[in-house]
Amino acid sequence: MIEQILLFLIALVANLFSAFAGGGAGLVQLPALLFLGLPFPIALATHKVASVALGLGATVRHLREKHLEARFVVLLLVAGLPGVVLGASLILNIPDRVAEIALGLLTLSLGLYSFLKKDLGLHAALRNQSGWGLLLGAVVLFAIGVLNGSLTSGTGLFVTLWLVRWFGLDYKQAVAYTLVLVGLFWNGSGALTLGLLGEIRWDWIPPLIVGSLIGGYLGAHFAIAKGSVWIKRGYEVVTVAVGLALLL
């Protein structure tokens, strides 16, 4: 019972934070599963299944706001899903410690990047909506999809930052696309691939799913209502702390 309560609280905090910031559930939830003793491939697969509930919870809230446009929905699905399946297939062949070090370095870099980009995504200025700009944007989304399927740490935030930096969305718009499409469809594809090729800790799934659903909905609600200044600072602290912990 204590283990189940702990898993629920981990999922609740991780996914509330992720839904508010536009990514990062894996920065807390996946390392927590590793620290609780799961080998990396099993922890990753278990986290992926639970994180689909984050996307579902956030989708319920964001669809009420009608933030999504068809072109970006199609772009994220067509460009990202093949990368997710490829990444999930590759990660099962990587040694645990190598994957943890890569996860730590990636997590640490996200925190530092976020700290340096102080005004990112405050104002919308759409660009690269056609031609080579659109194609390059799709290629990068495919690469992020590979990371999402394999390392999973903070790749939702990568998508958020890419939508802001390259396509000119503001932060609130980008977060909506990330939570709905990455949280629900990318993570769902990764969970299915890892479930077919690897192993999932099924007895840990129920509390993780309940925590993810509640956290995803609440986080999306707070993001819509309050904005992102304070959570950005909290995100930087957590990413640096978790990255260092995994490296050490």
C-alpha cells in the first residue's frame, strides 16, 4: 500500500508539473522509477504507459479552449510518430548505465537552455509555415520523436521549444499541442512499441495512471489560468537537480 501511494504521488507531481510547463514528466517520473529499482528498459516502458494518461487528462482540459489547428496536428503526427517507434525500438539495445548517463546529460542541458532563454514564447509571431522552413521543422520533429521513443526525458519540452522557436507559436499555444499530441499520441505509440518488444511493470501501472490523469488535468488548467513564469524557474531547478543525480 505504501508503494502504491508513493507511485501515485510521484505521478501526480510529475504530470501536474509537466502539463503546466509543456513537458518534463519524464524528468521526475522516469528517474523516480529508476531510483525505486526498475531496470531502464522496464522503467521506460512503464513510464510510457502511464504518461498516456497525462495526455488524456490534459486533452480533456485543452480541447475546451479550442487551441489546436489542423495543420500543426497533422505535422506533429506525421513527422513525429515514425521517430517515436524508431527510438523505442533502438533503446532496448542500449546498456542501462549508458542510457542513464545520456538521460542525465539531456536533462541537464534542458535546464541550462531554459535558464538562458528568459523571454522564450511570450509573444506569437508565426513563421516557417511552408516550403523549406516547414520541411526542416518536420525533420527536427522526427528527430525529437526518436528521442521521445528512446530517452523520453524532457522531449515534450523540446517540442514546445521547437514550436515556439521555429514556428513562432507563443508558449500557451505550444504547450497545448505538446500535451495533446506528444502526451497522447507520441507516448501512446512509444508505449505500444515498448510493450510489444520489452517488459512493463503492470502492478505499478494503476497508481501511475490515476496520478497522471489527475495531474495532467490540473496542470493544464493551471497553465491556462496562470501562465508560466514561476513554473519555468521551478522547471530549471528540477531539471538540473535530476540531471546531476542521474550522472552521479
